[in-house]
Amino acid sequence: MCDVSAYLMLLAPSANHVYAAETATLAAAELAVTSPDLGAAVERRVAGVDYLAFEADDLDPRKIAAQSSVLALFERASAPAELPGRASEQAALFGSEPAADVPTTSPSEVLLRPIELPRSDVLDDDLVTIPKYRGKTNELFTRLLLHVTLSQVTTRRGTAAAGRDAPTGHDQTRRQFDVLDPLAGRGTTLLTAWTAGHNAYGVELDTSAFEQFAGFLKTYLRRKRLKHTAEVTTVRRDGRMMGQRLDATARPGEQTRGHRAVPDAPQLAMTMFTGDTRDAAVLFGKRKFDAIVTDAPYGVVHGATDVRRAPRENRAPRENGKRGSAGHPTGHRPGGDRDRSPATLLADAIPVWAGQLRAGGALGLSWNTYGLSREDLAAICTDAGLEVRNDGPWLQFAHRVDSSIKRDLMVAVKPARLVS
């Protein structure tokens, strides 16, 4: 029988105090979803510092390194009895402090051995953290949403860094997925996917948001001295301009004078269109994706009947609150009738998105439960032919953003084709 080891995961701090208060609960649910072989994680306090405690008999450090909120990992052990006075010294240094509703350790259990975590990202996290603007989705939550969604992907297309098919599971290769955000805003999800080593694709109706994103990405790649390409072109059909398109690549695995090569990092691809999310299948044609990950409109801000006639302040790009990705905070089509319900956008868009998934692919989205119930969203996904993850830890991600927003996430999977 294998020995079971106890671990303490130190959580990364969050500048958002509301999200910080929920981090331990969200991290425990994320760990349960992405590493179900581990013991149940519970919050524990040692020497006044909060950790997430769990047990494992065969720990894979790479799985922990991929967690959205991990800062460091320690193995917990007893103080060695053969060293006189050592236990008391450790008790003084690492002694427990009682806290309401948070289990504490006893002094004899507080020797902590740091566990080195491998690098899981292929780009620096400042790619995601540098952009600052009103309504930006929390970076840690975006990373969590991407992680739990990709954990459910079973497509054959999930490729290794070398570009060959790689099996799902516990192997030594880095799997690279094609990730679409059809409500891209100013690209937090796209940049998070790139940071994690995945190809990123997006659709965004607001041309201002598109241009700001493209400008930032070009500047970042140039200043970081990464081997890259980045070009914005005009999309024309039948001689008419239909919108804009950004195509970019980055090669973090290649050394330059200002960039140290990241071992085994794959080449990254990105394509982003201007356009309505409900036209995503038209924009991308026959291309399919391993995952669709998006933060849906929260339905808090309500605009005018026609976005083309709305006051400028009602048209400012906001990634969530939520403006922009469908041209209106709640999914209004330019020139169409007033529609204040985010539920209408999702009811229209989810069948389109489901058709863009490969067999075994996963849709992961977050939304404001005050505007659409979990049951109703699950019904929309089910009607689109997707299988909803709707039990156990999947029901533990809901959290408050502010007085008018209670955010939750849902992941639904496109059934894999049966092979005869």
C-alpha cells in the first residue's frame, strides 16, 4: 500500500479583495475538477498564513503548477524526534494560530518541505496583467475558467508541442489546444491561452476594442523581442469590406538577443476577427476548435435601441460589465430591435458555438446568475447537443463580483464520436 503524503498549497494573492475572499473555495473546486485523484482539499492555517491542504499518494507537480491560484507547494511532515529541542523550535516558528472556521495544524505537523513546481507557462504573465481598463475580467478567474474547461477536452486534436497527435492523460508532452473566445473583448482569454501555450482565436464586434488589442499585442511582442509575426488585414467579400482580421504567431521556444528560449514551448498561432459572435461559424468557416472559453455579458449596463445611434458612453468597449463582444451589453444586433437579455444572446450563440467544437471538445463560459439561472443555461447547452458538467465540485464555483453580479461558470462537452 502506498504511503499518503500531505501537502499545503500556498495561494497567490489577488488585488481584487472580493475575489481574494473567494480564492480558497474556488481553488478547492478547481483542484477537485482537474485532479480528481487527489484527496479533498480544505483550507488550513499555519502560522497565520492560509493554505489549501490535501493528500496524495502519487503527486504530479505539473498538475499543481497548472492551478490558477498556486503560488508555492509544500509537503507537510512531522518534526524529527531525533533532534533534541527541534520540535519545540519548529512549534515556535511554525506554530498554529486558531481562526474561526479554518482548521489548524498541531505544532508537531508543521515542518514544510518546498516542492519545486515546473514552469507551466510559455510566456510571461505580464502579457495578461499589463492591460488595464474598466470592466476587465479578473486574470486569475480567466485562468481558472480556461483550466477547468481544458481539463474536460478529449479531442484527438489536442496536440503535443511538436505538432503530432498526443494521447490524453498523464504523459511527458505538452498538449496544445485550439481555443476560441467568441466574445473576445480586449482579449484577456486569448492572452491567457497564449500564456499557457495554446493557440487562440477570437471574434469581437467592437472595432475599437479590436484595434486596441492588436496594437497592444504588436507592441508587446516587439518589446519582448520574441520571434513573431503580427498583421491586421481587411476582410473583403464580393468587393465589399466586411471587417478586419488579426493574424499573429509567436515562437517562445526560439532564442533571441532579448528573449531566453522556453524549453519545449510550441509555436503559437492567433486569429481574431471583427464581427458578430453569432456569425462566428461564417467567419472561421470549416475550422473547428478543441475548446470555446468565454466570459458572457453580465447584463448590468443597458443601452439604446440601436447601437449605431447610442451615446458614445454607451458604446465604449468594456470586456465585461459587459459591452462590446456582441456590439451591445446584452447581445443587441446593430440595427435590430431592443434586447436587454443576455439570455437571448446565449440562446442564439451557443448552438453556433457548439457546431464549432470538435468531437470531445468543451465549452466553458461564465455568466451572471442574476440574469440567467443555471438550470436555464444548462437547458440551452443540452438543446445544442452538449453534455453539461452539473454535479459535485462543478456546483462550487459561484461567487459574488459585486452587488449586481453573482458569477458562476459552466462547462459542457460535445460527445466524442463512437468509433466502430
